[in-house]
Amino acid sequence: MLTRCETEGHTSWINAVNRLKATHHRERSMAQVGRTMPSKTSRTQAHAEAYAQRMNKVLDHIDRHLDQTLDLAALAEVAHFSAYHFHRIFVAWMDETPGDYLSRRRLDVAALTLSHQPDVPVLDVAVSVGFGSGEAFARAFKSRFGCTPSNWRGGTAQRWAQDLTQNSNLDQAACLGRGNDGNHFDTQVEKKPIIMEISVQTLPPVRAAYIRHIGPYGPSVTRFWRDTFLPWREAHGLSHATCYGIGHDDPFITPPDKCRCDACVEVPPDFKAVSPAGIATLPGGRYAVARYQGNGADITQAWTRLMRDWLPSSGMQVDGPSHFRYFRAPGRE
């Protein structure tokens, strides 16, 4: 399939076709005036959404194959671009080369695994993200995080405590000085302790359509749901379907502008996704389910308490880097 970014000839071809069609329309009756060509803005938006869908396939492919050799040609094939154009588009899209992204992603996942799976040997962690030796892994890890993998693992509890304190201060600062009605006030908000019901449940796989947001977690994600995902969901007749939010990255490890969040909605087997949406299967299995009800600003605190307090005493370990949040469909228990 020809695309505008893959060949200059395609651009000329489109322009030629548009000129022919414009001439043809001028010669037809005024009754046909409503049949206009798509605007340049709409075509540009369509191209951007199609590229987003293809780039997301590459990012998902990388996450599923971190333990394998992933060269430029193989990744370009996933995106259905030539290697040359894939490299240029990836850099423009992610603001880093495919090689830099792959190296960073390997180390990000390794850091998460070291924190969440304390019983897994460091060498096994290295191999699971594509390093051929423990020495190479240790050098790369120290270059990125400033400490050895073992020291990183040993400092997990301290980092979580710092994260919790930092988020508490940020949440408090956000609440101070402005009431729910937007008016300023001077009294300090007394934050209530977060209480959650936590259980272990076996959940089935879920087929979902998703749209991805790349950028800092927090208010920008809220705007993304409100302005992009929810209108898309309604336009496709999915307003009453169950939604999920998937956070692929830890914002205390991954740079905020690189964090990925998927807004998902459950879809039937025959649902066909078109750009900018993609299709994913949320894996089934045993999950720790924490029921949280409260302010959106406190969700990060709730997540940290779950990982810091409940998980170590449960005797279980997290088996993957991603987590997802479930939003009950209207009228469904």
C-alpha cells in the first residue's frame, strides 16, 4: 500500500488525481456540488491516526519480544514501512531512535521486575529483557540508574516510601487554596486515609479496543479520556461497554513524556477497529483486585500502598510490568 511518507511519487499521484477530479466536477451540474473531496486537514488527520496505529503495533511488539533480537528491519516489517522510512517516522513520533527506545524499554522493564519480583535472580532478569550476559546488563543498568541491579532491588521499599510522600505532598498542594466550586479558601484540607478492599480473583481474557496516550500521567490523561476516547467510544456505539485503563510504565522510572496509557473498552468478537484505535487482548489469570473509591488525585497513593504494603505480605509477586484499572459499565455490578 502506498503512503505519503513512503514515496514522493505518491504525493504527485494524489495531486494529479485531485486535479482531474476537480476538472470533472466543474463540468458537472451544480446538483453534484455537495460531493467534495476530503479537506487537506482531514487527510492529514487520517494519515496521523493511521501512523499512530502502526507505531503502537511496533511498541506492543517490542514489549512482547524483549528477550529476542529486534533489528530495524524486523520492526519496520511490523509497521509495514521500509526500514529507511520507519526509522524517520519512529524518531519523529517518539523523539528517540528505535535503538534508543529498545534499550530504554529493556532497562525500564528490568527495573520494574527487580522491584516487583524480589525472588527472581538478577541474571534471569537480564536474560528476560534481552541481555546476553550479567556483566553487560549491570553496566547498562548502572549507566541508566546510577546503581547496580542488586542495589536497586534493595532500595525498593525506600523508593516506594519516597514516592508515597512525594505524591501526598503533591495531592495536598493541589487541594490547598481551591475548593470544589473553584473558589479559593485558606483552610488546610485534611486527607482521609485510603482504605481499599483487596481480593485475589481469576479473571477471563477480555477483547478490547484501545486508543493510546503518550505523555505524563495525571491531568493530561484525564483530558485525553474526556476529549478523545469517550467521544470515540460513543461514536462507535460502545457507551455502555466496560472500560479499562492500562498504564504501561512506572512514572518514577520512565521519563514522564514517554509514559504510555491505553484507554480501552470491551468489544465483541466481530468489532473491527480502524485508526486511531487498535485491538488488544487483556490477558486472563489471577489478579489482585483492589476496590478504590475516591478522588482521582489519590489513585497513585492507592497503587503505591497496594504494592508497598499488601503485596509483600501476600506471598505473591507481580508477573508483568503493566497493570490495568477497571471501570464498571453503567448498570452493571
